[in-house]
Amino acid sequence: MTSNKEPSVAELMELAAEAVKNKNMAVAVAYWRQAAKKGELNAYLNIGLHYARLCVAEEHEQTKALYLQSALSALEPIYPPDYGRPQASLYMGTLAEHWAMFKLRTARADEELLAVHDFFARAAECYAVATGMEDYQGGMYPQTAMNALAALHEKGVGVDKNMEKAYALRLQAAQDGFWEAQINVAVMKYRGEGTERSASEAGGWLRKAISQIPEDNPLKREATEFLGIIEAEGNPGPSRAGIGTVPQALIQLGTKTPTL
């Protein structure tokens, strides 16, 4: 005799997990949608991440945009980002920023440009929420959010342009051991952006970062070469001597949006 009892949220999430294990994502999404209707926040997050991963794998620009929009729509019920885990707020901010950048490339009217600003502002809000949370399972989620919010402050999109605030956010993430932020702090220290210039302190942060960067990451070589430049020129104090020798890859690291 078949039971007509509806599955519980826990049962739905288990069924979805089994479907993911079997690589049947359509079934998994269906179970997540049922769980989401019952108020399971993890289900909203999983649906959003599913569409975000489809976006990353897709090469066609318009299809990527559809997947990205679907991811944003899936996460809309848990916005504002008071979800309680930093990765949720970080992912929501990342999706909003990627959507803003897509709309910036395709905007054809002032109204669309206003929407771009709104999504950059939403990204900043989500990142800011994540920065104040405890990390989850060593994922460096708050630190990644700090770095992402710093980049928005440097560019002045979604928030006021504020190099001092950008430096403070990066410094906090760097002090927490996030090597990408350690490189960013080194670059800002070397160039005197948002902080007093100090080549010797820049070198110190680079050494910390280099010790953590995986051997197969090209940035390890770039950071090592940059450290060599700093050590060769010495510390010229507050002068601008030597500025412009920062490898482009390290500068670009400070402007990138978190990956989906």
C-alpha cells in the first residue's frame, strides 16, 4: 500500500542529494523547489548555485545571461542576505555583480544604466553582510567578500569611491590569512593607494602571500618577480620612484569579481 504522506523537507533534501550524486540535476532541482516552498533556505541557495554553474559552463553570451538571471531569481526569496552563512551572502553578491557587468556591456538606455547601478549596489550590500559573519568550514568566505567589496570601493561602483576604505577591507582580509588580499595589500602599499607608501611593508605582505600560493598558480611567479623588484630597488620612502613596475596580473587580481 502506497503512502500519500508528503515528504518532509529533510527527505526532499536527501532525495535531491541522491539525484545530484546520480548526475540528474533536473530531478534535484525539482526536489529543491519543493523544499524551498516549505521554507528550506538551503534549497534556494542550491538552485541558485545550479544555474550559476550552468552560466559558467555556457559559452553563448545570451544563454549565459539567461542562466545568470535564473540564478538571481532563485535567490531573490532570501534577499536581503540575512541567511546566516557567509557563503550565501557572498554568492548573492557575486551573482549581482556579474549581472551588473553583463547589463553594463549591453545597456542601451539610461534606464538600463540605472539598473546596472542598482545591481552593483546590491552586490556591495551582500558583500558587506558577508564580511561581518563567521567563516564557514574554512572557506574564507568573509575574506573573499571583503576583497570583493574593496574592489567596488576602488572602482566607485555601487558604493562611493574610497581608497582608504578599500585598503582597510583588504588589510583585514590579509591579516586573516587570505593570500589574494595579501597581494592586493602589497600592491596598494607599494603604490601608496589608500595608505602611506612603504615598499618594505609591501615586500612583507608579498612574502606572506607567496608562502601560500599553490605552486601551479602563475601568480606565484608574478609575485616572486615583483618581490625581487622591490628588494632590488630598496625602500624609496614616500617618493614615487619605481612606481609602474607592478606586474599587470597582480593589478588585475585586485579588480576581479569573485568566480561563480
